Amino acid sequence: MDSGRLARNARMVALAGVGGVVCLVLLPIAVNIATGGSAPKVLGRYTAWVWPALIGCCAVGAALAAWEPLRARLVQHLPAHPANRVVALDRVERFVRARVAGSLAAQVRLKLGVAPRVGPPLPTDPRVPLVVAGEPGSGKTTLLLELAEALLAAARGDPDRPLPVVVDLGAWRREADFDQWLLRELAARYRIGPRLGRAWLRERRLALLLDGLDEVAEADRVECLRRITALEPPQVVLCCGTDDCERLPRYDVVRVRPLRRAEVLALISACGPRLDGLREELTKNPELWQEVRTPLAFDLLALAYRAGRAEYRGVLDTYVVESVARQPRAERLLRALRFLARIAASPARRDLAAHPRLPRREVWLGFVTQEAVWRLFRRAAPGALAGAAAALCFVVGQRVGLVTAGVAVLCTALLHRGRFAAPARERARGAHWAVVGFLGGAATTAGLSTVGGWLGANLGRWPAYLSFAVVVLVAFLLGLGGFRDGYWATACAVLPTAVMVLTGPSAELLVALGTGLSAGAATGVFLGGLTALWSGLPGAAQAGGGLRWLPVAGLAGAGLAAVLGAPVGPQALAPVTGLLIGLAVIPPATARPLDAVTEALARPLALDEFPLRRRAVLRDARDRVLLVEVDGEHRFPHPLVRDHLAGRDPAELGAEVARRRAGIRPSGSAPRA
């Protein structure tokens, strides 16, 4: 055991001892003394030392607990400290091992016992930029990870060797400063702080192993290479396609050759009868040899043919169809994978990660179906607003009279019309969304209106001058928020001032003000979120139906209040004024949408593509090797697999799966991937 680990263990033992003394001995005695009890007689004249001892032990415990994080933070600010290098080597090695263990080749080796050997080993001391060139799926990343393992071993034995770091270039964008982007990647992946990373880059202590040049936009690759060269790293290794080699500066090239027929046949023979189906297909279809050129193609076909009964449909389709042939809800899984693949392949991401949590809506909003958008804007949202209108008119009628409720009904007709046009064939679906929206809107608005009315009633118990000032101030602020002009805001405050001069700051005015403010704020925030969400949708320019049922819903709420005995309220000037002031919060709230509300409203749109049980979907895909797990993160096995899933129609693939399932006879040796 090294001295560092011994010191950490000693600190943990000391912390446990101090904590036990404090919790089991000193704290009970101190509490007993503080509550009027007596200390144990064994303490004798040392009773007075109980509190100082408790404070001292707590301080020692806090120092022991904070020692490790404070020391790590202090060491991280000293780039030359050897502990930084050791910790960074451990983290890079952990990442490389996890990436190797989660690779598709490792899955094939686990299931079949063999995997194709990829290319020649790379030199461990490249003096000029080294390029690993080959077609997609040829094993460039595998060679890069093998080189990383060799460089890590060399760096551990020689403190003067640079620290190798594996970085994926796919996430870089031309507008991003490459130095800052690289430092952020090092911090996110290896927890190498920006200050430490900047010092190591300046001192040429980092060897850059850069994967995924193919993932960078073609127009940006030359600029990316120029910025990499400007860093002048001691060692740099790039993975790129064969067409990109001519664009690089002075370099050495390692070309990964295609698999030979003899190598493929040897691998099939090593797997025994499990790959007889692949051997038969190669015999029947000689043109298939043109596809089994890369380790990736062999791995995918091996997973599909390992029971010897698969039907060839092309490398990627065969792999996908055979993987989910026994999945009871195959189309749902394929739809979720297509959605995740589109997110991963989007220009904002360009990675292989399949996260259970949705990113920001700008990344995925364009991938949702038109039907899901229609259900929100033509069913759920109008239903929620109709429920809000009914609840508001009912609460207003009950609290301050039917005349004010009638004014609330008129106000519902002033809400802007919706502009989404649903396809005719979809107009008969989604009624349950309208019911859910109506109930949710009614419950929310009724609750908020009741709370607002209660607050207004309590405000009425304040002195009259305070109530007067509050009403005028609220009207002024709402006018200022709506018009952004002090003169108009002052004009807006004149109306309630004149009314209160006539009627006084009556309780009815304050109750209606609180009710209108709470309900109007909720409605404005909801409408603002819908407006912001609508502006980000591809079909935002369409025109169509509106919110014509809101006055009807408001009449229904007012009618229910009348049936239950709501007063008519002939003296309605004060409550109507309060209600109008409160509802004036809707326009400014709508014009300034809250991003959190917009994100919350956008989430249901993804449910058709990515259901709520998302982690279960990812586990199903991982069990069928459609995803692999790397260091606790689910990823697509390769960009080719990701792009294929992103471009295929789940319904078509689901039909292929159904046909394949119909041809499978129940058997213990049936294929599964």
C-alpha cells in the first residue's frame, strides 16, 4: 500500500473515531446538561470541558472531512504537482478501458469468442502527425484505443512522456475556439481543470488522440486541422476517411486494409455451427463479399447470423431486424432508437450518446410527428384554456357576483386565436387529450383563483390607504410591463384611482384583483410557453382553427355559479375594475415566455417517439446489442449504425420484423441478438 492510500485510510479511521465520540458520547452529555440534567459523575471536575471538547471535536471532524477536497483543489492549481498527472492517468485509463469493453468488437468476442483483428499496430512514438485512414467501420477507433493503452503504459513508466487523451472531434463547431473547446472536453471527460489543461497544452505535456474527423462537417475539416496544428502538441493521431488524407499537413499514414476472404472464412470456422447461416449466404450470394469488407460489417452480420437462420437483407437491416426479431413491441423500440439516433446525429450534437433525458427542445423538436403537435395545439392546449375560462368565471361568479363573471366571459373572447391546422384525417383523434387538458386547466386556474381571492380578502383588512396604494401600484406596474412607457403606465393607474375615489378600496375590488391576477398570470405564462414552442416548430407558418370555444366554456362556468346561487352583484363597478386590472397581466406575461414553461410544454411532444419508460427502452436496446454501454452511458455502436437507424422508417422496419418473426419456429436454438 502506497503512502497516499495509507494516509487516506488513516484519515477515514480518525474521522470515524471522532464522529463516534461526538455522536455517542459528547453530544448526548451536552444535550442533557443544556436541558437541565446532570453530567455523569465520572467526569467530576471535567464537566466544564464538555462543550469545548464538543466544539473542538466537531472542528477536527470538519477538517478531516474537508481535507481531501481542499487538497485536490489546491493540487489542481499547481500544474507541476505529480499528483495531477497520476490522477489524470487513472481517469484516462478508466475511460479507455470502458470504451474498449463497451465496443461492438468486445460484444462479438463475448458472444462468439472471436473478433476480427484490425490493421497493424500503430507506432507508440510518432514524431509527426499520424493519420489512421480507412473506410467507415474499418476499425480506426479500435486502433486508436489500442494506441492509447500503449501510450498510457509508457507514460506511467516515464514522467517525461506526454499524457495521452482521447477526444471525439464530432462535437466541435467552426465558430467555437478550438483551445477552449478542447479544455471543456478534457474537463467533462477526464475532470482535468481548465487551468491545468491550459498549462499542459502550453508545456506540450498532452498527446492528442483525435477520433471522428469524419464527423466534422466537410467544409470545416481543413480549419479544424489548422487549429490542431497550431497547438503544436508533441504527438497527435487522427482518425479520418481515406478521402480526407490529402487535406492534411505533413503526416504519416497508416491505412487500414479491408478484410480478406481467408480471414472472414477463418473467423466463421472458429465460430463453428453458429455462423453456418453466414457461410451459406456467402456461398449463395458472392456479391455479399463486397459488403463484408470491414470488421464492423462482419461483427454486425455475425450477431445476426449466429444461430444460422437469418435471412440476408443488407448488412445493417439484417443486423437490426434480427436483433429485435423477438421483441414483442419492436416498432416502438425502433421508433425510440430512430429518435435518439436523430438527436445524436443532429448538428448540435454529432456524437454517439443515447441519453435517457431529453436535451433542450431546439435539438429534437423538428423530429416529432405532426400528429403529436396537433394533439397539443388542437386538443390539449385549447382544452386547458377552456377549463381555465370555465374555472375563472365560476370562481368570480361565486366570489363577487354574476355581473363580474359576465365581464370575465367577454374577456375570454379577446384571447388570440390559434394558428395550427391539423390534417383532415387526424381530426377524429386525441379527444382524451382535450379531456386531460380541460381538467388540468380547470384545477390549476380554480386553485390559483381561490388563493388569489383569499389573498385579496386579507388585503382588504389592511388600512384603507395601504389597500389604495397597492391597487394603484399594481395597475401602474402592469401598464409599464404592457406598454413600456411611463405615460401609458400612469394613465393605466388613473382608472382604479378614479374608481376607488368613488367606491373606496372595497373588499370586492381587492378580491377580484387577486383572483384576476393569479388566474391571468397562469394563463399568460401558459400562452407565452405555447407561443415560444410554436415559433420553434417547422409548421409554425400554417394557419387554421382558433380558440372559439373559450366564451362557451366561460358561460358554462358562470351558469354553474348561477345554479349554485351566486349573487347577481348589482354594484359591480369596483369588482369589474379589479378583475380587469388583474387580467391585464396576460399580455405582458404572454410576450415574455418563461423558458422552463416552454420546455415543460414541449416534453409531451416526444412521447410518441420516446416513451416514459426510457431507461427500460435503453436496456432493451442494449440487451439486443443495438446500443452498447460505455462507463454507464448508452451509445450507438458506430456512426454507421446511428445514421442507418436515423434514416429508416420504423413502420417499414417493423413490417420486416413481423415477417421475420412469422418465419421463426419456437426453438431453444432460435436466433437472438
